[in-house]
Amino acid sequence: MGTPTPPTALDPVTMYDGSAVGVVQLVAQYLLWLETDFTLKPQLATSWRGDRAGRVWSFTLREGVAFSDGTPLTSAAVKASFDRLLDPKSKSSALASFDGILAAGGVDVRGDHTVVFTLQRPFSDFPYLVSAANYNAVILKSDYAGDFSSHPVGTGPFLLKSYDASTGATLVRNPSYWEQGRPYLDGVKVRFFSDTQAEQIALQSGDLDALILTDATAVTAAGDVVLDKAASTIMTAFTMRVDRAPFDKKEVRQAIAYALDRPAIDAGTNNNFGQLGNDHLFAPLFAASPTDLPQRAKDPDKAKALLQAAGVSQLSFTLTFDPMNKNYALVVQDQLGKIGIKVKLKELPSSQFYGGDQSSDTPWLFTDANLVSWAGRPIPSQFIGPMVTSHGVWNGSKYANPAVDTALKAYDAATDAAERKKQAAVIAGALHEDVPVILAVWDGAVRAYNRRTFQGISAHPSSFVDFSAVSRA
């Protein structure tokens, strides 16, 4: 398998990039796995249930499972894993998903094989937060000390034999894996690439069998190499600071949204694999996604009229981004330039773009305008809660709307589809009108692989691969 060089350490607790996640998921596992249709599949938990109020959730663990060092899997290890994620000192990305839902002290055990989560408020989609959908939520030993690359202990189908942060990883079959007959493979070799073109050449030549992550604009189908596609909720958020000029005027944000050619963005950044976004955070894949909001489309005249109404005769701003979104930034600069909006591009290395103090000065949350890539999520609350609620931990726009806050809590508590659609309409309508974030395209998930060598490799909305099910063709 080929994949870009991970920008983060191989630490299940703090990893946020797809390459590190892909390697870790070969070795460690979750209570629940996320299927390609966004349903949940039992993994280390065999069953789960919530109380009538949706505040207390109990998970029954699979018996007979052991970590790769022989230590039995128990509820104590599961509790320790989530206590670790809920500790701010861990600096885990997972903490944002639990914000206002599950707090430290909310995890308890009932014997060796039952774990109980007591939530801060009703949350009907809670099982997703302890599944692969929350990619840091892998179950580790109670005494995990943050040294995964040198002591990679998990319950997964493979053992990490060697790891080099520059070149790649070698994994071998776990002979004591709990799922009888799996995995089918003897091992997996992962090679890191800093250059997409070199990665594609290796795939076309047969040096690679498949890619963990696939750049839809750089990799093409040819010969035995095919591109499997799947709709997804992966996206890039064009975020604007609503508390600073010029974006403190709603009309300015709306003007930028109307100046963009969304199909052209999809073509230029995603090779037409995506679905058009409508400046709210309900992807077409989400069951409650509103269908009656008019699709926002390119309208230069309306954009100019909105700028005039805002009293802005000449609009210019700096757009900050990391290398992953350079193509997107160039497309935005070109499109806005055609109606006289001047955009200065500021590219930062990923380590700098996401670095700094996450509460005060990190560029991805505190620059006036930026482009941020978001991994796919199976439930809308994982976007809306941290990104656009008043106290959202990843609220780069600094947007605050009590109506959105209230509606999201009602949406999370609801189990009735009609009630969910009602609250989703409130949230989507507010975001579409206020435009703190422009969501032009929901990316499609793509995976390149050689169809002659292996089977069971396919695209996944969250870029995951179930390697336990991969076998020779």
C-alpha cells in the first residue's frame, strides 16, 4: 500500500491524518466499525443499548479477545482508553467530538465485559462517537504510555513489525487474532510518499497494489489500475471570521458564496467525483439533509449587488491554507478575481497551519479566512457542534447563533426522523443565510488499486480499509 508521509506521530490518541490512521487501524480496533453505508458493525463490542432518555449507554464486550501481547481485553482497558481521550492533557482530536456530550468521569464498568457511558445530555447517535467514525477512539491497553511506534500493542489483525516515519511500515499477520480465519493476508507493507506523481508511477508499474489515500486529481485509471468511488462527507471548509472586517457583514460573505462556480471547483479540485454543497453542514448522505433549500449557484451580478449593499467598493483579503488545499485556493483566487475581489494566498506547512496554541493563535482557527480539510463524518453533529456552535472547540469563523445551538441539542436528542428533519431545517437555513462557512463541494471518496492482484479493496466514505477482509484475487 502507498500513502503520503504522515505529518503526525504514529499515536492513536493524537493522530489526525489519514496515513497514520490507516496504519494504526491495522493494529488496533474500535468498539464498533463503520461500514461504507454508515451503519455500525460490532467489533470489540457485540451489542449496545441506550436508556429511554438517551443519556446512559451500555456496551457489551466480545469475550475471548486478547491484545497482541496476550493481555485479555476487559472493560477496564476500554474505560482507560476513553478516560485518556477525555483528558485535555492528552491533546486528542477526539475530545472535540465529546465536547458537551461526554465528560471525564462519565465512563464506568460493570464487571469485566460491560462498559457504561453516562452522558451530559441526550445524544441518540452516541454509538458513532465510540466507533471508527471517531478515529482516535481505538481501544488500547490500560497502561498505554504514548509510545505506539515502538510498543504497538492492539487487538487488530496485524502486528507492526517495523516503522520508519520517513519510509513506511511493515506488518505481519497476527497469529492469535480473535476473528477465526482472518486476516487472509500474510502481511501488509506500507510505503510513504512525499510526491504524488512518484506514488502513481509506483502504482502503475505494479510496485504498489493499492493506495490508502487517493488524490482524485493526480491519480488516473489505466491498465489494471482502477478507481473505486463512493459518495462521502469529506469536505473542505472555506471559513471566514464573522467577528472581523470585511467578513463581519453578512452580505460580504454571501457575495463570495455567489461568486463561486461550484461545479468548476469540483472539477478543479476533485475531478468531478463530488456532490455540490449548499453552505450548510448537512451532506446529501445524511438522512435529515434538507432538500427544499435553493441550491446556491454562481451569480456574479448578485455578488456585486451584495457588495454594493454592504458599502464595499473594493474587497481584498488573505486566504490561508496548507499544501493539501493549494489547488482549491488557486481556483478560489481565480474565480473571485473575475468579479474584482482580490485574494492574496498564504500557504503554510501543515505543521505550522495546524500548530500553535489551539485556543488562541493556531492559523486554522484564527486567520481571517482559510481553507480546512475535514475528514468524513457519519453524523452531522460531528461537523456542526465543533465548527459553528457558540462554544465549538473548532469554531474558526467565531460564529454564534443561539437558534443553531438550541436546534442542534434538539436534533441530537431526537429519535424521531420527522423531528430530526425539522431541527436540521432550522440549522441548515441559518447557516445558508449567514454563511460563516462556504461549503461548495462534498468530496467523493476514491481508492486506486490494481484489480489483478487483490480483492476486497474498495473506496470508503472515511478512507478506511478493512484489511482483515482483503485477499488475493
